[in-house]
Amino acid sequence: EVNYDIGKYDLAFYFSQKALKLSLDLSNKFILSATQISIGKILIKQQNYPDAAEHIRKALEISTEIADKNHMKDAYLSFSDMYVAMKDFENAYTYHKFYSNLKDTLLNEQNNKQIAEMQTLYDVESKNKAIGLLNKDNALKELAMSRQKTVVGSLLSGFVMLLLFVVLLFNLYSDKKKSAAALQFANVQIEKK
């Protein structure tokens, strides 16, 4: 691509041919499609339109077979550029429409994917916030239950202590009553004597 960009088309063609052979040896259709497009673009610059058309056609065929819309888009643009160079503006316009439509489709797919990712991220964050709120709510309920248990425990302890105090007072009262009865009995015995 560097040689192509600086206008050294013969050198760019040489290296593209090597890349083509390598992609065929590796049976890598993605690289093969990209290489066919590169060779087609070089041949357009060299005004070898029949060979350029053949390479671009092969690239379009391969990219369609592997459903590579980016290379399909590049092939359509290369066809459009070739027809512009040949001053066949009708075909150039046709292929530029194919290019433009596919470019818009890819952009829409990318936007839809980004929207879906953002929606997923929003949903996850919303669920995390809801979980956080539920956790806080549960913590508050547990704290309220703990306080309630403490109050109930304190009241129960107070009631038990009050009950023990009442039992103690009753025992003291009973003992005093018994002592008073024993003392009265003893006084009655003393008076009888």
C-alpha cells in the first residue's frame, strides 16, 4: 500500500503479486479478496482496465462468498473508480450506488451494534443499581429486626427481673407473715403460762 500511495505502481504490483501467491498458498480467502482489490486498484492506475476488472470481479466474488461486506464495499468503489477512469459514468454511478448503499448498511449495522451494547450496559447498570438498593433495603430490614430483637430481649429481661423481684417480695412477705404468726403464737403461749 505504501508503494501504491506514493505512486510506485510497478513495485506495488510486484508485492501484491507475492501477497496473492501467499494468500492462495494459505487458502486465506479474506487476504485473497483484499489482495485482488489491491491489484485491481493498481491496474486501474496503470490503465489496464480489463485485468483490473477481472481482479476486482474475483475480489467481489470471494468477498460475497465469505460474506465480507467491507471488501464487497471496497470492490464496488474500485469498480466505480475504474469506470470513472474509463469515462463510463453510467456504470461508475451504478457501482458508486452499490458502494454507498453497502457503506450505509455497514454504518447502520455498526450503529445498531453500538446501540445494543449501550442498551446492554445500561440494563446491567440498572440491574446492579436495583441489586444495590435491594441489598441496602435488606440491610435496613436486618438492622430493624436486630433492634426489635434487642428491644424484645430487653423487655423480656426486664419482665423476668420484675417477676423475680415480685417473687422475692412475696417470699419476704410470706416469711414476715410466718414470723409474725410464730411471734403471735409464742406470745399467746407466753400469756397462757
